[in-house]
Amino acid sequence: MNQLDNQVFQERRNNFLSKLDGRAAIIPGAKLVKHHTDCEYPFRQESNFWYLTGFDEPDAIALFLSHKPKGERYILFVHPKNIESEVWNGFRWGTNGAEKIFKADKSYPISEFEKELPNYLMGADEIVFPVGKYPEIEHIVLSLWAKQIDNYSRIGRAPRAIRPLGMFLNQMRLIKSEYEISRMREAVLISAEAHELVRLNVGSKKHEKQIQGLLEGFFLEKGARGPAYNSIVASGDNACVLHYTANNSELKKDDLLLVDAGCSLQDYYNGDITRTFPIGGKFSGEQRAIYEIVLEAQKKALRSVVIGMSSSDIHNEALRVIIEGLLEINLLRGSVDEIIENCSYKHFYMHKTGHWLGLDVHDVGAYRLGDYEVLLRDGMILTVEPGIYISDRMPIPKGQPEIPDRWKGIGIRIEDDVLVNGQCPEILSSVACKEIADLET
Ligand SMILES: [Mn+2]
């Protein structure tokens, strides 16, 4: 780990520890997940654990102890050095590396977690732990806590509650630092370049899988870990399946191709971009009409990514344009307000217009706090991704017209990644073309 990265993680830990204010946090890292028999999926560190440690090995556990004096606040439990295991499965940092390179105040082998935990929890006001996700660790934490509560009547001190981690970390992760913004720029740029590569080479490809290969090969070539999520390569009617990841159809030149894909960097920052374009290089009249509506909706929504607006403001901007557009071509009937009121647009547009983006593709952070909308602030990064999907899978809402066949099988989404920057939203994914003139050949 280089000095800059070390400083970044150190600052996050200091900030987190000050928010803990007398509490002890127990944060497990990710485990390897079995794919089949003795083969595993590629390791993916848990995002909160990564955010605070930068430590990329499985099964580790971090303690953050804001009630302890300096020099005893950051504890890492890791796999110890073991030459035989390392010959089979690769290098480990061990407890020495955890202390020297990753700056833990103290590190132990994972097997000592249960033995060491009581000392470290002693004196904490509350415990911060992600309940319900790590049964083996939770069992240890809860039985220890039960003992401490039993002792309360004798010694007058025990953690009084267990609180969720998100209360202390989500807000920090939601606002991206300059360092994180630069990492996000890189993740999104590689993702956008991959979309360009796909569009420019679609003519020589015959199958959705080949497009997936092109995208994901490019991610690896650029030094990313791979796709941030299962790439969606959806031609024709497949695009009306929102999470279509089978990618097993042949490409037809009269169809549109919807590609929703982004890369994940070595340090897990993610891009998430969608483009839709005609495979044969020319939109049909119907495809063009729908594309124009989605593009206009997306541009309107993008303009509202400014300080003080909320996610639902952005959604409503896009939604109105989509409904107006569909009214104009007689795919909807009624007034805009009435259609919004009774949700009779949802057979065409059934998702929201975006989400936070960062270390998680659907990044942490609330969109509402009870009755209040979370308002945009500088340093937030979100996607803006309206779409229209015309298929006969969904029932037609009461009072709405039947869909003529010529419209069916058109699925279009346009998704950019945007940094909130005062009154001037910065579109990080603008390298990927979306104007009709650029998509037609
Ligand atoms: Mn998205």
C-alpha cells in the first residue's frame, strides 16, 4: 500500500472513530464464496471493511475501539502467515503485515478473535455490529455481550445496545472525497470507453456473448478487476427484461442493443453506464421516437442534479417527459398528473431514475429520512437512468390503450454517472456517445 492510500485509509479511520464516540465497532470482512465443489468465485472484499482498512484478504475482522486510548483503537484479525497455504492459494500479509503495512495498532490470527474480544469490548458504551449477516461472528459477539450484561449488576458497566454500522458509516461513504472522486473518474472513464468500443465494433459481432466478451476483456486490459456487476447485453425484446444477464441471443441488425455495464477497479470503485443503439446503424421510426423521449427525459433529469434537489425531484423530471412523450404517440391516454397519480405509466417505466454510486454499485446512503428527502450535496455521485420498455409482459393498466405490435420489443435506457458539483452537474461518463447523430452510421 502506497503512502497516499495509507493516508486516505488513516483519515477515514480517524473520522469513523470520532463518530463512534465511546462505542466499539466490530466489522467483519468478506469470505470466499463457493461456486461449485472446491472452486470459488473471485474474492470480493466487503465494502465497509475495505473502506476503513484497504485490506484485501478473506475472513478478516476489524475492531474500532473509540473508548480505548490512542494506539489501541484499530485491531485486525487476519490469516497468519503459512507457507503451505501460500503455496496453494497465494501470498498473505499475516499479522506483521497487518501492523506494518496496514497500520493496525495490533493484529492477531483470526483464531484468537473469541479469546481477545472480551478485553477489547470492556468499557465500550455500545457495540456497533452488522446484525444478521455473519452468523458465526454474531454468535461470539452476542454470547459475550450477554455475559457482560449479566455482570452489569455487579460491576455497573456493560455495552448497553448494539447499533447498525450504517448509522456511523453511510453518510461518510455517501459524500466522496477528492481522492474518491478521482478514483470514480477512472472507473467511469474505462466503463465509458468500453461502451464506445462496443458500438464501434458491433458490426463484426453476431452474438450478445461476444459483446460481453469485448466489454469485459477491455475492463481487464485496462487493469480493472472486471465487471462491477453482471453485464447486461440485451438485444431487441431482451432489453425489456431489466436485469437480463443471460446474454445468449444472436444479434439482429434491425434490433436495438441495450448494454448496461461498468467496470470495478482494483480498489472496488465502480462505473455503471447504459447505452442503447441500433445494431444495424439506423433507427426505425418507432425506435427513434422512443429513443428521443428517453434522451430528452435523461437530459432534463441531468440538469436537475444540482445542490438542494432530491432523488425524487430528479425522477419526477424524467417521469414527466416520458409521460408527455408517450401521450404524444398515443401509447398513453389521459393527463400527465392523472397518469402519475394512478401510476398508469408503470407498464412502460417501472424503475426509479437513479441510485448512489461508489464502492457499491447501489451505494450506501439513504434517499429519504422518514418524511424528509435527502437533498443533493457536493461530492455525491449518482446515476441518472430513465428508460422505456415496451413489451407484452405487463398487463395494460385500466383505461390505457392496447399497444400496437409495431412498438413491441423496444427497450431503451440511457444511464450516465454524475457528480454533484454546485449548480453544474459533472457527467463523468460523457465519453460514451448518446446523440442519435453519433449512434447512426
Ligand atoms: Mn444503474
